[in-house]
Amino acid sequence: MVSSEVLHDFSAGCIGGLAGLVVGHPFDTTKVLLQTKQTSLIYKGSWDAIQSIQKQGLKNGFFRGLAVPFASYGLVNAVFFGVYGNALKYLKKDNPERKSSYSEVFIAGCIGGMVQLIPACPTEVVKTVLQSQIPHGTISGNLFYKGPTECIRSIVKEQGFRKLYRGVSIQAIRDVPASAIYFVTFEYFNNEIPAYHPNCPRYLASFFAGGMAGVLSWVAIMPFDVVKSQVQADVSGRTFARIKTCICNIYRQKGVGGFYCGVGITVLRAFPVNGVTLMVYNECMNLFQGPEK
């Protein structure tokens, strides 16, 4: 039988992840479009992308591709936070009451980031494909899926189930170190803020710590995210048969700056989304464990 302590991490992760998803999806849609549009479909900048997306309405614009992550991110974040929390408990099993060291947080973050790839990669593939198909003005690509069901059926029928894990290697390179940075940054600020500002409400400290964790982890792995978006948006797999081809193409078209395409909107998204996610996660954990914890 699974203990209640094990379930606490999974449940809190699920709730926190869904809260952050709704806040951040419009920003994520803008980021993906900036990263995936090629040649004549390139946006002039974030504002140009936002204006173009706005013309498509909420369902087919800012919230296009939301259905799949909304249905699955509860599971993704339950796995992510659940594995992280339980890995942390295992690493300090010699003395469960002691505070975790930052090296233990780093290792547990890596483990959580790796395991969550199992449910996260197919979700990212479908979401990225749908978001990348939003037209730029009157210009649109030849392929346009009506929704996630059609997208999934088409990919599986034409290329097989394994293509739902397209780009999993570059996503692992992105997610594993990002997860470690994410949790270490959160724990650092969540410990330091109360020490220097004892009157600061706990939820505000968690929100700020979560926001900083999101910003720093995203900035650190931005080049990998750009490559991941382009690889996963390439439904046929003919444009970027290899990750190396994608990297060379980005550099040839835009130089080093191409690997930071969408960084502005990503940072703008990262602070509130991760602030909300980790604040809700932390508050849920405190609620589940009781005031004595």
C-alpha cells in the first residue's frame, strides 16, 4: 500500500502544475511560434507574434494546443514533483528529520526531470506541433490539424507511436539540468527570504522563490529549448532528420542569437507561472503535512 507521504508529493505536484499551466499557456504559445517559424514566416518580434496570435481568437490562438497539456500535465507534474520529493526522502533516509543539502536537491531534481520525460515528451510533441501551425497573418502552412486528437492519430498512423517521442534526447538535455537548477534555486530563495525577512508571508516567499527558479532555469537551457521546439514541430521529420542538422540550420540563419529566440517572452512567462506552480505546491504540501510539519 502506498503511504500518504508518498501521495502528498504527487498530489501537490498535480495541483501546482495545473495552476501554472493555465497562467502560462498563452506565453508558451508565443514562445513556440517565435522559435519554430522559418524564413518568410519569421515574426519581427514578440509583439508581432502576439498580434498575429490574437487575430486567431482564444481557442485557435493563445490557447491552441492547451487540451493535451491540460489533460496530461496533472500527471506530468505529479510524476515530476512526486519523484523529486520521494527521491529527496530516499537520499536522507539515514536521518529523515534533517534538512536536505543542496547537492541532494540537485540529484533529486535530475531524477525527477528524467522520469517525467515518459509522460512529458508526447505531450510536448503534440502541443508544439499544434502551436507551430498557427498562421502568421494570411500565411499558413500546408498542414493544419484541427485539434490534438487529429494530430495524435496522424502522427501514430503515418509514423508510428515512437514518433510521439520525437526529440526526447534534446528534451532530456533540456529538462534534466533545468530541473536541478529549478529546485536548487527554489530551495535557496525559499530558505534565505524568511531568514532576512522574517515577517514575509510564507506564500509570498514561495512565489518569489518559484519565480526566480523558473527564470534562472529557463535562461540556462534556452538554446536547448529552441532546438527542441524546431525538432518536435517538424512533423514529417524530413527537415531535421538529425539534431545536428537543426543546430546548424539555426546558426546559419540567425547566428548565436537564434538560440535565444523567444527568451524575452519566456522570462516574462517564467516568473508568474513558476511562482504560482511552486507556491501552490508548497502550500499544498504544508496543508497535507499539517501545521506541525
